[in-house]
Amino acid sequence: MKTGKLNRIGFLGFDGVSALDLTGPLEAFWKARTLEGQPCYEIVIVGLTGRRFVSDSGIVFSAKSTIETAAHLDTIVVPGGIGLHSETLGRILSAWLAAQADRPRRFVAVSNGIYPLAAAGLLDGRCVTTHWRSTQNLARRFPRLQVSATASFLQDGPYYTCGDSKAGVEMAIYLIKEDFGSQIALTVARDLVMDLRPPGDHEPRVQLSEYVSGPADRVAALPVWIAGRLQQELSVEVLAERSGLCRRHFSRLFTRIFSSSPADFVEQMRLSEGRRRLLMSHHTVESVGRSIGYKSADAFRRAFERRFGLTPNRYRRRFYFRVTNVAAVRANLITQRGAQACSTQS
């Protein structure tokens, strides 16, 4: 890890800021801050019009400084939010950003946080992106910008822009990789259950070997990836390719780590999730099966019965009514206790 002077990351705060746009990237930098016992970032929240501001969802934040008192910042992050619809606030922010033009090493805009940077003239002629709902409006208002409607996040020189809060976290992890290397960035990505990938117009496949120290790390990281993709194709070939290994080596390594074959592990994850979804009364057996990757209700029923010893419908009848009966008993007890308390007080 690189050492030396701390990088000061300044997050601009204002009334009507999006809490996720602010706290998502901030959390990524914070996690990187003390890895390996060496602080690498100083994180500063900078108030636009004062030290106290309220997000669009009602969360109250307290800034460490304001734009009038903030010391030099290595990186300036402009979150999005409905507050930027205010012309007065937009003018204040754009004027301040224009005055900072050559001072920070980089500017970062999350979602519609790009608007004050564009209004300041800092992005003219550059490739940028923003939330998909705003791309057409941004291109119409600022015709000198080259606006991408498909990119998650983009870099053009010292300017970084992204589409939404999740992309803001991905972009922050990429900046951490730029500053302190792949291993620190990978650790942060794992903690936040995020993907590592470079900026670009599409969804480029990330070569995990660039970020991970060994094949065991890549295989050990698979369960979280699988859990979010139960409806997709999860064959041994797909998992091996994801891990960057040949099928035979992958299967041996996977079995050693999880004491289960890849196919059995995937089936177990699918059926455990299917069992949970069966207890939701609005799901049919067929829709549950499809939602976890089975092509037909028949295939789902056979796999479910083979693993749990009863059909999905029998499981639902046995356990759904047990759960609802327990809930009803608890509700009755609460009602009775309330009635007893009232009679005692009277």
C-alpha cells in the first residue's frame, strides 16, 4: 500500500442531498481508510451553505467545514439530490466549483451531481454519464457534453461521473484502486458485496486474476455472487469461467473448500431460497421454481422432493399454516394482555 500524505476527500453537503449518493461512496472510502493499520484518506463533509443540512429523506447531517472554510481537497465529490433543483443552490455550487477548477486532483459527480459541474463549464467536450432518467435532459441543456446513456461510470481526465448510488460506490472503489492498488480495492469491494470493474460504456468482464491473489480467493467469493443470480444459468462451466479456472481444477477446488460439488451447492442454495418463498402465499409453485432457476414446475417439484422428502405443496400446507397459526396465537395473546391491562387500570 502507498504511504505518505493523506488524500483529503471532500463530500459536498446541502439541503435535499440524496443520502445514498453521499453515504455510499463515503462508506467505501472509509473502509479503505484504515486497512493494514495505515490511514490513507481524510474524509471531510463540506457544507454548502452551513454546517447543518438535511437530506431529501430527512436525515440530518453535520458538516466538518463549509465551502468558505474548507482547506485544500485532493478529491471533491458532488452527490446528487433534489436540492440541486434549486436555482439559488445550483448557482452557489457552480460558482464555487468553477473557482476550484485547478485545485483538486479530481472531481467526482454522483448521479445528478453532474449538473453543477456542467454549469460551471468544467465538463465541456468531455465524455460523461448520469442517471438514466436525466441523460436526455443533460444532453439538451449542455450540448457540449458527450453524454452516455449506458455507462455505469466514466472517467475523462480528472472528471468522474456515474449513473446512480450503486455506481457511485463502484466508482469510489475504482478510485481506491487508483490510489492504493488492487488488493485494498478488492477488500473494500468484498466488504460491501460489490463488483470490481473499470469505467466504460458497457458492462466489461473484469478479469478477477487482476485483483485477487489466488484461485482459492476467487472460488471462496462465489456464494455471494451465486445468491444474487439464482434465476440465471449456474452450470459448472459458468462458475469455472467466473473463477478464471478450467472446469476440472475448479471442481476439485470448490469441493475442497465447500465440501460439496458445485452442482449440489447450487441446488441447495436454490431450494433453500425456494423453501422460503413457498411460505409467501402470493407465490405459486411454478413461479417460485422459475424465480430460482428451474425451467418447469415439474423439475422444481422433483428436486424439492428429492432433497426435503415432500412436495412443495405438502411443504407449504404443513409449514405455512403452522407459521400463520403461531402468528394468530401471538396476536390473540397480545390482545388479551392489552384487555387485561385496561381492566386493571379501570
